[in-house]
Amino acid sequence: MVFDNIIENLWLFMERKLHSRKNNINSSAELFQEIQKIWIDITPQYVQSLYTSIPRRIMQVIRLKGHRTTGIR
């Protein structure tokens, strides 16, 4: 899934990682630790790929005259 706003992609990435680890989380402190681990593990390459996708995302919004582009590649 591709969202208009790149931060949404980052949150979805983190959510999926966290969901895969949910059996290991038994307290809010452990949840916080897992979120920190996921955040630290985000590679610069992933962030760069999101950043370089911005022009393509902008063109999609223009092509669709401002309508939602979620799910469009």
C-alpha cells in the first residue's frame, strides 16, 4: 500500500513490525522498548526510498486532481 504522505508509510512499516512482535510484549514499558528498537532499525535506505518517491507521489496527486492516491502505484 502506498500513501500520499510518506510518514504514513513509515507508521505502517512500524505497525507491521510491532504486530509481528506482539507476543513478546507484556507491559507498557516493553511496548515502548519494542517501538524504540523498531525505530532504531529503520535504515537510511528505507527513509531515502520514501523521500525519493515524493515527486512521483506529487505527480499522482496532480494527475488525480487532488483525489486520494492510496493504493495506486
